[in-house]
Amino acid sequence: MATYVLMTRLSPEAVSKPGAILELEKAVAGKLKSQCPQAKWLASYSILGGCDYLDIFEAPDEGVASQVALVIRSLGHATTETWVATPWARFRELARAVSGSQPKARSRPRRQA
């Protein structure tokens, strides 16, 4: 399964009172469990900055990852960004494969005047 990072920013309407966050969390978790059972949650963080939350989850493909984002958008009156996260060891393997398959640049022969 691929790992995804989901950045979420809630609208002001979604969090009109502090307790609304807890209600929203419960609704989102229930909907994700029923509509996206293939997604496996790894971590959730409340963050300071351009987004309110950072979630890390695994999904078998981008279709399931998209469904996760759609559920959160629909219930949380939110905007989301979803990124694929490649483990560093796997990224190194990919880099080695690419560098091994690329032909070396040849120097051009010099023109004689």
C-alpha cells in the first residue's frame, strides 16, 4: 500500500465552537470507516500554519486516497491537499534505477577549422 499525507484546512463554519471539532472528528472517523475501509490511518496531527491538520494514512491506490479526501471535504467543509509519500529507502532504490538506466552524455566531437 502507498502512504499518503493529507493536509486539511477547515472553514470557519466547520468550527464555530470548540466542541465542534470533537463532533466533526467522530463524524469523519465513522464515515471513513464505512466508506473507505481499505484506508489505514497511521497518524494525525493538529498543526500551526497554512493548514489545520496533517494526517498520514495508507491506501491501496489513488482512488481510495481520493475518496478519503472527498469524505473529509464533504463533512468538514474543508479544503485538502493529498500527497504521495515515498519512504526514503524506496526513493533511493528508484534513484539508483534511474541513474543506472540513463546513458552517459557524450561529448561532441570538436570541429576543426
